Amino acid sequence: MNKIFSVAQINAYIKRIFQSDYALNRIYIKGEVSNCKYHSSGHIYFSLKDDKSQISCVMFANQRMSGLDFDMENGQTVIVSGSISVFERNGTYQLYANEISLDGIGRLYAEFEKLKEKLYREGLFDHEKKKPVPKNPKTVGIVTAKTGAAIQDIISVAKRRNPYVQLVLYPAQVQGDGAADTIVKGIQALDRYGVDTIIIGRGGGSIEDLWAFNEEKVARAVYAARTPIISGTGHEVDTTIADYAADLRAPTPTAACELAVPDIRETLDAIDARKRRLSAQMQYITGNYRLRVERYRRKMHGFDPRLKLQEQKMIFAELEERLRGRMEYLRKDYRHRLEIYMERLHGMSPTAKLIGGYGYLSVGENQPVTSIKDVREGDEVMITIADGQIRTEVKEKLKNV
């Protein structure tokens, strides 16, 4: 008779087969995330799919701290490492995830957003800290590749707009391993050299091509530079971390040059316009003063300066006499007021009151007696009068009725 197995036995047997398979115990699977759910327990349940199939997955809460460093969402392409085993309770197999990472471009975009958030919180993108770009620079530094369309476009635009502006190129590697280091060295070298403005950038490309301008060391070098920096990286739709850290962002290297180098024709036109306005203003002022001089010349004609001088002397003599009379009047008036104030002040003096038969009573250490309550029978009382003091003793206190 054939042996009959229970469902639990079969599922346990199949699970042992999965666990004994070395390949299934350490496997990497690439796919698109779907049905992603964050459970209140901390576990994440999701599926990986491609255009032909899908597999159920779970990442337990204790694996998330070390195995997942981004917010997983539906539609992301990820690479999941883990093991495949059977969930015995319902007999289904699934991928138990240990680590999850974004694949390719998705990983780069995640790193981009993570670094951007970090530097934003540190204040590297604050508009209040942006340095103004000089309107009329003498030298403009450029950090880009010495070959390529970017530098050629910048040179062409600079010559057309203002051939008197000196361009200083620091040839940097703008793509691949070590590119960020050469960009940082270029920024630091031109900052020490003392150019008026620095342009950093390159032509367009994929996010991988532009990645050197997304590295943290480049952003910090841009922020630390004393020289204003214009970032013109990629095409209009491209945005890098360096763009956020720069003092001014341009959509392309060509646009960055247009922002850094003023159009000399506009400057010359402005100078000509100011010259014309200044000339017209000078003519107006000269003509106005000429008319005034002529008017004054006619007024002065026929006047003898000696008569004017004699008239002024008489006026000054009269004023001097009036001034002397006024000063004498004020002197007498103030003297009279002073005498009145002295009389009033003398009348208010305590010694004046003492002359009229009044006295000042004090007890103890010159404490004034203002009430019969201030003394007791037998106390010594000092009476101060106009020409001396009298020491006496209290024999009796009589209260007014």
C-alpha cells in the first residue's frame, strides 16, 4: 500500500529541497517593484516582475536597517539579494530579501536626491549666501575639458561679446574616474589665481556622464570658493548638485559665458548715451551760467565799490551802537533780576528764619524734632538759633488741644 503524506509534510519536504540548493540560498534577482506595501510591523511585502513573470518577496524589519537605504516604491528597478524558500503555511515560495539596491540610473538618482537633501540641510544652497557675479570682469576662469564643444562655445561667445576679457582655462577631466578631483583642483587653483568669475561645466550627456558634477567634494569646493562661480552643465533640462551650490546657474556652458562676460556693444552704447547726456547737460549749465554772469555784469556796471564800502561801514557803525545799547540794557536788567532773586533766596534761607526768633530742635545725633512723640521727658534737646545753640532738657510734654 502507498504511503500517504500530509500537506504539512510535503511543504516541509519541499522547503528542505529549497534550503539544500546552494544557488537558491544566495541569489541576486533584478526586476521591477510592484505591489509594494510597508506593514505596521516593519516588514516590507512586494513583488519583482519583468515582462514575462513575477515573484513574491518579503524583507523583514530586522533586515531593513542594514539592507535598505532608500524608500522603495512601485516602478523602481532594483537588485535584490537573498534566499528563496517555501512559506509552509500556505505552500508558496518567495524571495526573502537581505539587501535591496537600486539598479543603474535609479541608484544614481537616489544618491543624487540623498546628497541634495543633505547639502540643503547644511545650508550650501542658501540664496542669502550666494556671491554676486561681477558686471564687468577683467578675467574669467573656466574649469572644463580642454577639448570638446563646451570650451569652443565659451571662447566663441566671449570673443563675440567682449574680446577684452581674458579667459583662463584650467583643463579638467569632466567624466569618468577621478574627474571630480580635477574639477575641485581647478576651482581651487583659479580661486587662488584671482580671477573675477569662474565658470564650471561641460556639454550634455547622461546622468552617468554628468556624475562628476554631482559629487559632494565638487559641491563643497564650489561653496568654499571666494570667487563667484557660474555652473553651466549639460543641456537646459540637466541639473546637477554643482548647479545648486553655485552662485549662479546657467542652462548650458554657452549661457554661462553670456552671464559671465558682458556684451561690450551694450557697454559702448551705454557710454555713448551717457556721453550725449553729459554733453547736453554741460551745454545747458554753461549757457545758464553765461546768462547769470552777464546779468551780474550789468548790475555791477555804474556802481562805485568805495561808496558801497562807505555805506557798509555806516551800517556796521549803527549796528555796533545798537548792539552796545542792547548789551547795556540787558546787563542792567539782569543785575536787577539778580538782586530780586538774592532777596528771595535770603528770605527762603533757614538762617533768615532763625533771626526772627525761631529755632531748630534736634535730639540725639542731630535728629530733627517734628513732633512731641520724637522726645521723652528727661531727653536732652539741642536748640539751634541764629547765633548759637542751647542744650536743654525736656521737663514736660504738653499736647495741643
